[in-house]
Amino acid sequence: MSENLISIIVPVYNSEKYLRAAIHSLLNQTYQNIEVILINDGSTDGSQELISSFQKKDKRIKLYNTKNLGVSHARNYGIDRASGSYIMFLDPDDTYDKSYCLEMIGLINKFNADVVMSNYYICRGKNIYPNVNNDLLECEGLISRDKTMRSILSDTGFKGFVWTRIFRKNVINNVKFNESINYLEDTLFNISIVHNARIIAYTKKRHYFYLQREDSASKKFSKSFFKSLNLIRGKVDPEFYSQIDSVIFYNLVGWLITERKSRENSQFIRRNIKNMKSQIKFKTLKMENPIKNLILKLSYAFPLVGSCMIHMLSVFMKTKLYSKLMSMLRNGGRGTYSSITSTLRRKQHVN
């Protein structure tokens, strides 16, 4: 492996529309000791030709063509062919700030860390705004395994994305992305890495631009979503089960409306909501985002109302007013929020 070389792995499937900007953001890095490994995952558009045109101009670009076997296979394929001492990831519709690699390799060396986590920007249409990270941490520093795990599983923590990380190649070792799942595969990968890592560091700075598309697969109902969460449950200690249960319950309720026209899916969702309510306690359900947490608590008593609110929130979250409200809740609105959740809790005792 080349010392201080960063291997950046980019899985590509029919990404011609966004790929040019993604590649430009890598080639324009202020830290130039990189190799860009693009895995063309059986694209049927012009992605391969576009990559080839860049490859002729810059020897740091490496193109591999495979059958369409999915993002996890593509990432694993890239890891196996990486020459660098460090690994980073980029999704083909996202971009790096020009100083991202320099910042991350500087931090991994500063803290002698195996992994460094960072924050990111969210891009929705023409709007770009910072992702809010509620972890009570300084701007940068070291973080324990337990806090890392909690932050990966939290809806307002560093989360489980691989593209907001730099990894030492040797800490990845034999860890691979699970190719049998289509949801949360990056979260499962990160959790496995946490078990291997000696030292984990973080920065709250943002250098990654994440394009949040309306057709995102994570918003669609899939039974494999539950398979992924069960695999994650098998990797974590019982103290983290309540976080996973809260995510499952929130998503189930959210799908009540979207899947109402599918008899099979609707029955599956209602059955699982009923089963969860019989197995978990109201007080154990919690999400760090105060608005989502309020909806989660309300959904326990009124699932259909909660489902409507989840979809209204998904629209509201795209506005500037949402950011202002979140700031108000964090800084001074906790009292009002707490009184509402207390009322819901009393209602559960009555029922």
C-alpha cells in the first residue's frame, strides 16, 4: 500500500446526470495524493464513457466494469482493489468540498485514529443547508465506542453513512458490506468497523454535499428493511435495542398511509405495529429529534394520526422554517415539548 495515499471508492450505476460534478470534486481536491476507484455497476447509460473520458486525462482515475450486482458488491470490489493506506467513499450523485481529503487525513493523523467521522450538507433541489448534529461534543476530538455506536444509530447523530468517514485500510481488514441486503448496509458496515477500531475521532465540520433525492429507496416500503435492522440488532449490545425499536416503529407508522392501497403490505404493517406495541413500552421509544420524538410518542396511541404527521413533517423539513423551529426547541422550547410528552405518557397509563 502507498503511504498517505487515499483510495476513494465510487459505486456507479446509471449516474451520468450527476457523475461529472462528482468526479470534478475529487480531481480538484487540495490533497492530491489520491486514487479514484470508480466501479461501473452494469450501467446502461453513458456513465462508462464519461468515466473513460476522465481517465484519459488523469491517471489517478481507475475504472472497473462489473455486472449489475448492487452498491455493496461495488464497494467491496473497490476495497479489494484499493492501493491506499486510507479509504474514503463518495456516492456518484454527491460531491466533496475541495478541502475534504486534506481535512480528513489531517485529523486521522492528528489523533492517530483508525476512523474519523464528519458532518455534511444536505442538498434538496436548489437549497443547500447544514445537517444538524445534536451530539453534545466539541468541534473535534476523540469519541468512545459506546458514544460512536449511539451516534451511528441516532437520527441526529453522525449516523451510519460511509461517505462521511475516512478509514485506515488495515482497520477494515476482513469487514465487507453485506451484499444480501439493500437497506442500511452502510450502517451495518460502520458498526462492524467500530468493533475493530482502537481509536475513533470526529469533526463537526462539513465538507460533503449529500444530494437528497425524492426517489430515494429509503423512503419506500420494503420488508428487507426489517432484515437489515435485525442484522444490526445482532451486532449491538442490548442497551441499543430501544433505539432500533424506535426506528422500526417510526417507519412502520410512516408507511401506514403510503401502503394503504396494498392489502398485503398494509396487513403486514398493521400486524407488526400491533406486535411491537405488545412487546415494547411507551417510555422506551425515543428519537433525538424533538419533533420526530413527539410524533413517535403520539403514534403509539394514534398510529394513523402519527402517519399523517410524519408525511407532513417530511414536507416541512424542506423549509427554512423547520430549521428555525429546531433551533428554538433546542435552545428554549424543551418545556413545552416535555409537557406534551408527559400528557401522552399519562394517557398510556390510563389506557
